[in-house]
Amino acid sequence: KPLTQEKLKKFQEKIERTGVCYMSRVPPFMKHTKVRSLLSKYGEIGRIYLNPEDPKITARRKKYKHNKRKNFTEGWIEFMDKKTARQTAEQLNGTQIGGKKRSFYYEDLWNIKYLPKFKWNHLTEQLAYELKVKEQKLRTEMHQAKRENNLYIKNVNKSKMIAAIEERKRKNDEPLKEK
């Protein structure tokens, strides 16, 4: 089904109206569903991305604390309206999450900042770029390790060859000394 100019224009206008907020700290073990349910009171939410914690930290936490729950470090929330996003960020930043007193997140604070002129595609571009940089770094390290390994094997073979030559020289010199 082809995309018409009218639909494309409508889609671009919809994207231009969206606003993105940044959560600098996600409370421990809070998932995107909980974030969506807490923030949907303030306005319509499009997409949510929560950045998972470092795998090394996760492994250490699972090993020593036996805690297998997923933890996130930071997050981005896309509101369908810029004004709603700005107002929500201003209203909630530094306030208590609240809810029921027995809630796990009751005493945590919101750390939300509105990002003016920031769109969701900037985030996806940044994440893709970071992934490519990580892959390139890994590829470079693997190439370096392979080069070092080949050099080591070459030196080992060279030392074996030199040892064999010296052994032959020694064997050839021994009969001369006995005579």
C-alpha cells in the first residue's frame, strides 16, 4: 500500500508535536510498564526506552545478592505532546513518586528533565552509533589479539628451529672432540 503525500505530512506533523523527557535515574527494579502507568496520568505516552544496567554489574549482583530482577540506569519517555512533556517534567522533577505507602517506590524521587528540540530518532541514532563503536572496538581488539598470537607462535617456532640447529651442531662437534 503506497504512502500518500497527505499521510506522510500528517505523520511528520505528529512527530513534530512529540516531546521527549529524560529520566536520569530509574528507581531500582522499576520496569517500563510501571513507568508508563505512573506517567500516563499526566498525558499520552508514546514510547519508553529504559537503558539496562551494565552486564558486569548485573552479573555481580546476581552472584552475590541472588537478585535476578532486571535493573535500569536511565530512561527516555516520549510524550505525544511537547507541552505535556514540559509540564510533566517541571511538575514531577524532584518530587516523591508516592502512591500507596507500602509501594516499593513510595520514597524514591522523580529525576525527569524535558529535552527541548530532541526527538526519538536522535535517541535511536545515538544508540545505533554507540553499538557500532562497540563492535568496531571489539573487532580491533580481536585483530590485535590475533596478531599477537601469530607473533608468539612464530617466535616459538623460531626458537624450536634455533634449538634444533644448536643440537645438530653439538652432535657434529662431539665426534670431532673424541678423536
